[in-house]
Amino acid sequence: MSGDVQKGLEGVVVAESNLSYIDGDEGRLIYRGHDIETLAAEATYEEVLYLLWYGSLPTAEELSSFSDTMAAERDIDDRVRSALADLAAADEAPMAALRTAVSMLSASDPEPDADPVEPASTLRKGRRITAKIPTILATYQRLRDGEEPVGPREDLSHAGNFLYMLTGAEPDDVAEETLDMALILHADHGLNASTFASMVVASTLADTYASVTAGVGALSGSLHGGANQDVMETLIEVDESAKDPIQWVKDAIDDGRKIPGFGHRVYNVKDPRAVILEEKSRQLGGASGERKWYDHANTIEAYLVDDAGFTEKGLAPNVDFYSGTVYYQLGIPVDMFTPIFAMSRVGGWVAHVLEQVEDNRIFRPRAKYTGETEAEWTPIEER
């Protein structure tokens, strides 16, 4: 087969979408016409879910009804809870545990649908999965810490309820608002790898559980969802080394190490989400009196951008460079950072699945064949 090959589908347009727009040169991210800066400052995650799934911002009455319906779906089946206990005992990675649990949710679905990709069915299942992922994650974390799981509450926000289930105590306003904002920032981002994986599965007319499970699987890879964990582990290493952060980075570069959290397939300038999270990290550090995580990250960024030539290479901080410091200051374990990414991005996966099946055509790209075409057959006794 002849034709040019675009590795990683870079620059290839495979779908139309009115969900999110990214301007990589200007550093803009828009959800259905609304700048991410406005949504992060003014909206709640529930409002953003409604915007992505239904196409417009909700009225107060619509938001109340939507949030109540979501909250009523938060609890998980005993079989899922038991499976999580087994996975915790086996010391399974949190993203792998999440992948298993999301797939299991279909077994306890109270309303099997004749048409698994009909929009109402997709929305119902998507809402159900989105509501339960925080419970899955908080339950798993407590089980592997040897603590009893804390059941969900319907009177708390999506973000507040997760922090409550994780710690056993109601979060303060700052923690709740910070996590809520982080969930908004990660809710959608065009046709990233996990979103595209969800769309490919949906294009086969598989149900929403299968599509979201595919998204979780794709997000678990270190080239996609794991960078926030890598950044925080790097900052911890910098702190424990007792070196000046700039000297540590110089030594790391000399040793051929990559600095995580820099560079993006789409952005040529600083990720607008990183700008927002940088300020939130600074505020959290100032409020707690523990500024070192923000200071380390900020010092490293300034050196790499201003002195190490990263700007000329088109390398700028992406969302992961500061999200890890925010999560860490909220007391969230480092290997739970990517699962929290999934807790947010599921909103985008469901929205893109809805778009895909609305005007569906199964994804079936071609590969450029580079093998032989006239191979000679050798009988087995002569091989």
C-alpha cells in the first residue's frame, strides 16, 4: 500500500467536534465556547459536565436536578467493593484497579438497554460511571492503607465527596474548591489518546462501559496520564537531594534525563491549565506555610524556559508540571494522581462517545505494508 504515514496520527483530522478547542500557538483552551479561565474561576465540575454532555450551561434548577441525580449514583456494588479488596491485597496499581472496577460496573447496571449506544442510554451509563469513579478510588486507597472504606454522601459536591471518602473528614472550602477546579481543567482536551481510544471503541457500537474502560487503559500509560506523578516524584527527588534545584536540573540534563512536565503535542506555548494551576499551587503553599513544592517547580521552570533554551525548542510547561504539586498539597498519594485525572476526564470521554455515535462510522484506518509480497513457501520438514 502506498501513501504517506503520519506516525501517531499527528496532524491528521479524523473527526469533527464542538466540545473543546485548543489554540496551541496562543495557549487557549475552550469548552463549548467558554474559556477555561472563566470556567475554572466561575463554574463547578458538575456545571462543566452538564455543559459537555448537554451542550449548554444549566439553569439553577437544571443543575440542582443533575447534581442530585449524580449524587444518588455514587455508591458501588458489594461485588465491586470485594474485588477492590482483593486487588488491594495484591498491591495492584491504582489505575489497573480502576480499569477492572469500571468494567465490573456493567454487571450491576439495574437497567440493561436494548440499544447500548442510544443517547439516553449513553448519558445514563456515563453519569453512573462518573458518579462511581470517586467512590472506587477512595475505597481502593483506604483498603490498601488498611482502613475501612467511607461511604459516599449525597449532600456534598463531586469533589468534596471524594475528599470526604478519601480522608473520612469533610474537606475545608479551600481543598474542595481546589480539587473542583482541577477536575474542570482536566475534563476535556480534544482528541487525546484516551479520548480517541474511547471513540474507537464506541464506533464499534460497544457500550459506554467498554468505551470508558478503554479510556482508562489508554490514560494509564506513562506517555499520557502518568506525567503528573513523574513531575512530583522528580520534585521530591530534587528536595531530598538537598541540591539547588537549578544545579539538580543541570546534572539531570547532563546525565541524559528528561525533565517531565515539559512539552505537549498540541501546545507550542505554556499550557493555559498550567498557568492556572501554578497560581493555585502558589496559593496553597502560602496558606500552609510550605512553599517548597511551588518554589522548586517555579525555579526549575524559570531556568529551563529562560536559560536552558526550552522556549526555542518549543518546550513549555504542560498541565502536569503544576497539577502534581496541587494534588500533593491536598494530601493525595502520588500514585493516585493519574486516577484523579481519570475521575475528571471521564466527563470528556462520555461527551465524545455521544458525539461519535450520533453520526457514527467505525474507525478503520489502513497501514502501509512494508513486508514481503512474494515469499516462497517451505514445507515444514525442510525448515
